[in-house]
Amino acid sequence: MGWAGVFERILGGDLSVEIRAFDGSRAGTAGADVCVEVRSPLALSHLANAPGELGLARAYVSGALEVHGDMYSALAAFPSVTLNDVPAGLRRELLFKLAGYRFWWPVRVPEVEHRSRGWRHSKNRDSQSISYHYDVSNRFYEYVLGSSMAYTCAVYPEKDATLEQAQFTKHDLVARKLDLSEGQRLLDVGCGWGGMVMHAAEHYGVRGLGVTLSRQQAQWAQKAIAERGLADLAEVRYMDYRDVRETGFDAVSSIGLTEHIGLKQLPHYFSFLQDKLVPGGRLLNHCITRPHGQQRARTGKFIGRYVFPDGELEPVGTLVSAMNDNGFEVRHEENLREHYALTLAHWCENLDRNWSAAVAEAGHARARVWRLYMAACRLGFERNNIQLHQVLGVKLDGTDARMPLRPAF
């Protein structure tokens, strides 16, 4: 039996995709719109060297494994199977076969794979991790994110809204939850390309300071701020949020930073942000979470090595407790899981449409990482393996939350 047949035995015989292998074998649905091709014995060597998601990812990123057609459809077609789910006899047969490929076909880890160095979540290591992910190329991100240049979950007023409309709605929802008004001061930590501070300045007359550990993001944002005539109100700095010395902010937004903070650092993170606020000031924390507390915080090996080094995802209950224990009264919370699936679908479409340009800009391996990562994350949100929560907290003025009896947002 050829390798395509082996994979069919592992995954089941009713696959809606076609599987082809370098040995000429075929399985699954012949002529399907999606085909997974094991192009080289090197793919099997990667699996032997790192069984599971990391080996599969290395095989795909290196080009030894190819997905023809839509990546999301391919991932959705395969059942969730781990090595432990494979019957013992078939597992022994598979491991024996793979061992030979590992010996005869030695592989190199793809150059784009990241290995973190230094003390976990130290300033230096965090800077390395953020730079690895975000300092790829601003132009590459433009191909993926579109004109809004917002790399966080959008909020869709209707399902058929454009990505740009949904990102505007997200920024405006954050602004309304924070009750922004002219003359106030906003701190946006982990500000990305400055979308939130520019929105607050342009539409609410707020003086906004954004900080990011990506030098390329800061450069792009400062240029965009100048071009939009917002330099008197908005600023983005290349710096660690822990190095912000200013205080007395009316509001703090954290949109997509908490995933990089780490479970052990949450008390300091929320305490630090609380100290930056005036009495009655609000924090809006927007981040990806685990659906429950039985899962480990640290991300899987593919995400950890190729996407978000040192990333950690906590359940929303952990975040709410950490906010509550470190100076915030929690006033509102909502799950935007379905909205992130829609956001990722748009990003995947953008990457597919701009594929040749994206490859030319960031390299073939990096583009393949993104193709796999975004499609897998879309599926993760749809299947409730991950969620996206916004949590609103207030720094009380004594016992006064300075909030209306019912929220206006």
C-alpha cells in the first residue's frame, strides 16, 4: 500500500479531498477541488523527526507537503486525529516506516522557524518575539490586512460588511466603551500600526499615545499619522509598554497585546495599566482566550515556533479575576468569537489574491506560514477552540464608577 493509502487508513475512508503521494499512490476523492500532495520523502522525514503538528507544519513550510486549492477547506475536511488516536497496530507500522525515512532523508528545520532565547517575558526576549512576528514587512501586512492595517479581530455590523467597515466598527466600539470625548488622553498599549490612536484622534478629538515593540509598525504609524494631519493629537512610539512614564490617562486600550503578556505577568500588567489611569478611567482589554481553564496557556508548537513565540492564552475568567484583583471593577464583557472567524476569512482572501506579491515581499516560506496559520485559526474560532473577548474595567473614583446606569455602547 502506498503512502496515500496509509494516510487514508489513519484519517478515515470518506475524505472529501484527494491525497496524492510521491510514490504514485492516490486516495480520497479523485478530482476533488482540494488536493493534499506529499511531494517528497522529506515530508515523512519531518513527521518522523517531530510527530504531530510541528512535523506537518515543517513539511508544509519547506514545500515537501503541498495543499492545492483552498487551505481552509483542506483543514476543515480532515478529522482531528492525534497519534494516540491511531490504533496501536497501525501506529507501530507507521512509526516503523517513518523511522526509515528519518534515517535516509535527513531534514533541516526551515530558516523561518524561531527559537526564543533569554528569560521568558523579559523585555529583551519579548522584543525579539514581537520583532520576529511583526517586523516581517509592512508591505506584506498591507497585502494581508488591507487598507485598515488593523491586525486584530474586527466587529461586523452585518455579516456581509467589508473588512474595512468591520475594522472601523471595532475601533469605534472600543472608543464608545471607553466613553472617549474631546480633550481626553488615551494610552493604547501594543498599538500595532496605530489604528486605534488615529481613530480616537480623528473621530473623538482625543490625544492618543500608542506604543509598540515593532520598529516597523512604529515607523509606518508615524508616517500615516503625519499624512492624515493628526500629528498634533496622535503619536506612536517604539517602546515597551512597561517603559511608559506618563500617567493621568483618561482611558487605556489594549487590543491584542495580552496574548503576549504571559499568565504569571498578568497581575503586574493590569496593576501597571491601572496606575496609568485617572480615577474613573476605563480599560478595554481585547484579546484571544481559551474557551475554558482546562487547557494549558501556552500555544501549540506550530504557533510558538512560526507565529507568536511565547504566546499564552488564558480563559476569560482568569483575565476577569486578574483585572478585578488588580484595581479594576469589571463592568462589561463580551465574546466576539464569530467576528474573528469572519476577519480571518477576509485576511485569507487577501493573501490568496495577493499571493505572488506577498511571496516576493516576504519569501515563500513566510507566506506559507501565514496561509496555514490564518486558515487554521479561522477554523479554531468556528469550532470554539479559541475565543476573542473584550472586557471593560473601570478604576473607581472612591466608590463612583462614573458610568451611566445603562451603557450607551
